[in-house]
Amino acid sequence: MHEVIAQEWDRETIDGYEWQRRWEAAFSIGFERADNELTAEPVVPEMVGSTAVVTVLSGCQIITSNCGDSRALLCRGTETIPLTVDQKPDREDELKRIEGEGGKVINWNGARVFGVLAMSRAIGDRYLRPWIIPVPEVTFMTRTDEDECLILASDGLWDVMTNEEVGEVARHHLRRRRRSISTLDDVSPAQVVADHLTEIAYGRNSSDNISIVVVDLKTKRKRQQRL
């Protein structure tokens, strides 16, 4: 994913201050290419698919692209800020789009497209086209010195923890770990947070994939300021 998005960014040439449109185009075409490459493989059945949440981090911006029900979260000071909105079949705009294409959303252990898939966008899952699409939603957030960390995770975490719970756990462990970290420590504060959130999700009997990435923005900020 990062390779195709980087290639599309280099290819896009929108002039002036429209750098946001350039990123939106790079993400949109990049996701489409990733989808085409996945489904072009003869060993990949049409029922294979995945969510995708991708973040580009610069010195001044957090640019996030989401397709599906994975989620990105920003901890800023005492705030917990969602950077993405889950693309669920019963989300008002997504429901309207699906039904407008002749599809149905059925409540079968939660809202699902034709009672099967519990998200409305994804990479792959070609058997549910045109209702399931690989089109991402892109958001932009200006960075500040108050930014603590960035959390990207699949719904195995969000099914059993709220945004606020995740943010509270992340802030607590990051700050405690930063105070006590030594040069002999092999595990970064961000990894400690990711591991702890994973343990909580398992402890709450999460029944879905649990993939968690934590980015320590304080560390990144200091490193970029030195460059």
C-alpha cells in the first residue's frame, strides 16, 4: 500500500495550494491499484478482502485515509480525537449509497451488506460489488506540540473499547513509560501501549482480528525538529 501511494503522489501534479486534492487523488488511486493487484492474483478468491487505514505523517500534518472499519485516533493533550469514521452499512450516507445501487443492508448480528459483510467499503470482497467499494475517505489534521500519540487499529480493538478508553490507556502508559525509560530498554513506550491495548482486547474476549500500531508523536516531533 505504501509503495503504490508513494508512486501516485509522485505522479500527481495538481498546482498551487491544492496539495490536499493531490493527497486525496494519490490515496484514491493508490487504494484502487491495491484492490486491482489483490484481485488480479488467481489464488485470491473473490470473497477475500480487508479494511485499510493508512496515515502519512509530516512535520506539520497528519493525513489519514480509511477504507472499512479500522480506525485512526489522535491523543492530543487530554483530548481523544477520531481521525476516521467507520464505514458501516447502516451509516446514513453509506446505507443510502448501497440501497441506491440496488443493494440491501440486513441486520444479522449487526448491520451487514446482504447479511454478510459488516462494513461498507473494503479492499477486495469483489463478490459484493458495486455495494462494497475500495474508495477511501481522507482527512487532514494539523499537528501541534500537544500531540501525544497516534493509534491505528482494526475493529478487534474498537469492538471492545471506546475511543475514550483507548486514549486514556495510551496517555497513562506513554507518560509513565517516558518518565522511567532508560537507555537499556529495548521496548519503546509506543510498543508498550500497543501490547497493553492488545492484552485488554484479549481479556475482554474480542472475537475479531486485533492489529494495533501506536506512533509516539512526541518522539517524532523532537526528531524532526533536530533535522
